[in-house]
Amino acid sequence: PFGLIKSELLWFLRGDTNIRFLLEHDNHIWDEWAFKNWIESAEYQGADMTDFGLRSQSDPEFNQVYQAEMKKFDQRILDDPAFAQKYGNLGDVYGAQWRHWEKRTGGFIDQIADVINQIKETPDSRRMIVTAWNPEDVPTSALPPCHVMFQFYVVDGKISVQLYQRSGDMFLGVPFNIASYSLLLNMIARETGLKVGEFVHTLGDAHIYRNHFSQVKELLSRTPYDSPELWLNPEKKHIEDFEMKDIKVLNYQHHGTIKAPVAV
């Protein structure tokens, strides 16, 4: 699972909004939202995929058809750049807002670069904020931002971050968000030469879907292992320099995978 977290965060930091980069790293977290755009288009001529999320859970025969259609879709995204450009793009999701926030006066704001500069130059600032919530772009995004805004603060040479998340799928999504923003905090600390402080997580609507109840009960029945250790390549000093191979989790012990459907 950590490979998915790494590739998604690097995808955000690239300012990318197309799932092709994710598929190249065998990451299918965002597949369903791009697939939804494809099956709702006039060009799609395949099997009826209405309510594919719910039907794939309750109808094994339909699930086979759905999985086959999804596999074809993913492969076409990888093989056909024009198709990927049209149907792999998710709109102005996190990467666009973090790195290419469009200004009314023209041009763009790189919020990540700006906040890093603020941390270096004015670490006492109360304005070290990155937001993904752009009301103008929400209607055209495949999924309006769930983890909406995060703020850095520096005390005694340590940098911490607080995340506000408007909506959180507590079983599938939130564990990823915790790991992702903790990783981001460590990368920002490396870039700014500060020690790592705390990750603080605030949720507006924290929920568990009904079709995740049995999985949650299974998770709660398990005894947790000790926390692993995060390793960042010591030669990499800037967030743009990090690649997948530069980020590792050491001494990671885990129980078996618990699968659950994504709500689309």
C-alpha cells in the first residue's frame, strides 16, 4: 500500500491530474473516477456500466464484465496518448490546485513553492497555507477535494502540519491521507532543514460506509504491530528531486489485506 501512497503524493507534487502517471506505477486509486467519465461519454460503446460501483459488489457476473471493461480502459490510457489526454484527466484536482492555481489576472500560483519559501524566510508566519478548494473548479473536478487545506507551523526548529479534511472515508481513505501528509511533512522538513514535528488531522465529516462495516470489524479485531520507520534518500534535498526509489518504509509488519469497494 505504501507504494500507492508514494506515487499518488509524487503525482500531486508534479502538478499532474492525469491518471496515466499513476497507471505507469501500477496505482489504480483514481481509476474509477476517470472510468466514470469514459462510460458516460458518447464515444463509449461497451456494456452498460450504470451504477457500476454498487452492481460490481452485488452481481458477480456483472463484476467480471466491469473488471474487463476497466482493464481495457486502463490499457488504452497507457497505450493511446490522445485517449489518455481526453479521458485520463480528472480536471482541476489536487495537483492542479497545489501547483497551478489559476489567477484571475492571468498566470498561476505554485502554492507548494510559495509555502516552502515562506517556511524558509518567515517561519513565524500564520499564513503558511495550501488549499485545494477552489469554488470555481469544484463543479468540473472528478472528485471535489476531500483533504481541503493544510497549514504549516514552526516552533523551536520543528515543523508541524495541520490538515483539515471536509470528508473522510475512515476505512479506505483516511489511513492513506494520514500516511501521505506525514510523508509530505517529512519531505518539506528535508527541504527546509527543520526537524519533523507533528501531523494534526481535523475532519469535518468522518464516516464509515455501510458496505465497509464487516471490514472495519475485522480491522478492529487485529492487534497492531509496532510502527515502521520512514527512510528518505539523504542525497535528495528538494521535493522535486524525489523519485519512487528515494522513499522507503523499513521494518514494516502488517496483517493480511482487507479489501473494500470505493464509493464513487
